[in-house]
Amino acid sequence: MTSTPDASTPSQATSPEKPAQGRLANAAESVLRLWYACPFRWQILIAITLLTLLTGMIGGVLAVFDSRNRAAVETHSNVELWRYHILAKTRAIDGPADVGPFAERLANEMAQVRHVSIHVLNADGTPVETPLAAEKASHPEGEEGAPEWFVNLVQPTKDVTSIPIVVAGEQLASVVIEGEPDDEIAEAWELLRLMAILWLGGTALMMVGLYFVLGHVLDPLVVLADGMRELEDGHYGLRIDQPKVRELAALAGSFNMLAAALDEANAENSRLYRQLVAVQEDERRQLSRDLHDEVGPCLFGITAGAGSIERQARNLPEEKAAPILSCVEEIVLMSERLKSLNRALLNRLRPVALGRVTLSELIGELILNVERRHLETRIERNIGLLPASFGEDIDLTIYRSVQEGLTNAMRHGSPTHVSIHLATEDTPAGPCVRLRITDNGSGISETAAVGFGLSGMRERVRALHGTLVIEPAEPGTALLVTLPVPNRGDETSQPPVFSARASS
């Protein structure tokens, strides 16, 4: 039996890296999601703030290196200055007895000196009396030294110089000069801290100013975004003012051209659809008239003929009359069924009572017919005070909307309760009539396609400058139709569109 290589070893070696990479990817995705969720103004402000902070950090690092160099140069120059001074002083020493007075004079000179400390040592390395560094000036009262981390960053290398005091070939003592940059570091810290405070204050003021400046500059973009939403809602007559910024003015001009093109296309589509609906209504009217004037009398003739045959058959013997009467009964039943179908077809093509009764009565009759066919569903009606008629076009559109809404509710939602609200309202744009149909059925899916009936109804409503909205309700579905109406509608109103003359 041959052994195979252990394939799990590489995957085990790389498996800890995969979760880490996944976490990094998720973190990056979350950051990007938060970034793109921010308004454009805040994105600009955050980007400028980050760049300003990065620039400040780079400037701070350069300032630390500069402070380190300055402290080293200043300390070295002071050490050299005191070396030349002490070399000149040591020439006056003639013997061991002069060393003590020399150290005392040197201590008096060092009382107010900063940046260096000086020690006079005997030939054996022991200090002459006391270290002279004790007399060195300390920080001024109330001045704080630099923090330890800054001192560690700026502290230069030690600068120490030893000057031997030799008389007649014998070294009597030595002077040790040591540079002390603490005061220079403290001064650098105070300067950097003041600059940092001024920089932070200036940056904060700049960000506040940029917030308002960007708001003023980007306002046209906000107006443009609002305009796009208005176009999405179908308000193609909207136009926006051109801002003074050249690039944004070009965008505003393009938006207005787009809105004008959409407005023109929508007007053309509305005109074509009005003509289409006019032809359709004329065809319905003609077909309805033919059914009423031609089919109706034929059916009446069939019924009358069947009645005449029945009366004559009753004069015959029973064995001969029975099959005749049976056939007459079937003829009468089929005739009545055809009459019912004819009446239903007439109502679907064009309501018979349209123009003869008020709009409220017409809608009420439609609701009663639906209730007779769907006994399991309760239809609640809430019809406000309406004029007798808004005109044939609006009356017929409202009727068709109620008809289509009830048909879709019964066919797709299987509701047990349907509510119909119809009333007029005064809006800033003028008076309108609102129809709202809600049901408690199964509702509609967000991805469900709109059928031909509702699509045609939406176009019909849009041709009258109205809106038709279908939205989910809790529970079920809601259909909302809004139509502008004349200031005063009555039964004598003439149809403004959809007429036979308009289609010719």
C-alpha cells in the first residue's frame, strides 16, 4: 500500500490567514459603506480634515527633527564659547594656590548661565570644593519643562569638553564643560505647543467656514437631486434656476433640457393616448349601440316567437304538445341567458346608466353588482358629497378605476373586506377627486408585474393629468387615484377630451 502526501497540511497552515483576511475585507466594506452613506458635503469635509491632519503630522515630525538639530547646534555653540572663555581664564593661574580662587570666580560667572554646566576637578579627579553646576540657573518660576517623550525625541548626543590646567608641565586641575539642552528643549516645546494650538484652532475655524461655504456651493446639487425626484414622480413641468457656478450651471441647463424633452414627450404620449381612448370609447359606444339596437330586438323576437309557439302547442294533444313545449322551454332559457350576457357585456363596454344618473348612483350600482357575485366579501363604501357629474371623461375614468380595482382585488387578493373612499378635496394645485380602494387580501409582491388592465388605467388617468398609485397596505393592497376636476362639476358638463371630434 502506497501512502499519499498529507494534503491537509497546506490548508491548515493557511487557514488562520483566511479568517483574518475575511475580517479585514468586512471591516473595509463597512468603512466604505459608512463613507458612501455620508452626505457629499461631509465627505468633502472629512477628506479635507484628514489631509489637514496628515499635513500637520508631517509638519510635527519635521518640527521635532528641526528642534533636535537646533538643540544640538545651540548646545555645541555654548560649549565652544565657554571653552574659549575658560582657556583665556586659565592663563592667569600660576600655581596650585590659584585654583581655588579660579573656581570661585567661575562659580560666580555661572550663576545665571544656562545651556552648560561646568565642573572644576583636581588632578586626582575629585571636585574642587563643590560642583559649579549647582549655581547654574534653573527654569524661570512657573515655566514647566517639556514632557519626557518629547525630551527623548529631541535630546541630542552629549557634548562634553575637558580643559586641563597645566602649570610648568604639571596638571593642577581640569575644567569639564558639559552641554545641557534642557532649556533649549523646553523652549522648543513651548513654541511647538503654541503652534499646535494655533493650528488646531485655525483648522477648526476653517472647517466651520468650509461647512457653510460648501453648503452654499452644493445647494444647486441638492436642488438638482430634488428635481430628479420630481421628474421621477412625473412632474415634467419643473424647471430649476441656473446657479452662478459654471459647471453647475451646465448641469442645471442639461436638467432643464431633459425636463423639457420629457415634458414634450409626455404631452405627445398623452395626446396620442387621448386619441386612442377616444377611438376606443367610440368603438365601445358603437358596439354597445349595435348590441342594444340589434341583438336586443332579436332576442326579444326569439322570446316572443317561443311564446307564440307555446300558446299554439297547448291547443294540440298532450302527446304531441309535450316535445314542442320542452323545446320552447329550452329556447326561452337560452334566450334569457343571452339577455343576461348581453346586459353584462353592455355594462362592460359602456355603463348603460352613464349620463343618465349621478356619478354616486353609477358607482353604487357597480358595487352592488360586484357584491352579488362575491357574497363572501363585504364592500364598505364611503362616498362623499359629489356633484352629479364631473364630465363624461372623468366620470368614466372613475367608474373604470373602481371596476378595475375591485376586479383585481377579487381576482388576486381573495379579500373578505374591501373599503372604497371617494371624495373631492381642495389642494394648492386646485380641486381634485380622490379614490382610494383598500382590501385585506393577500397583497401584492414588490416584484410583481403590473397587468394590462392597470397599465391602461394608469395611462388613462395620466392623460387627464392625474396619478394612479398601487402600494402595499397592512394588510392587503391600496389603490389611490387622484384626478384634477373643474371648479364646478354638474350634470351638464361637457367632455373636454376623448370625444369623437378630438379623434378625427
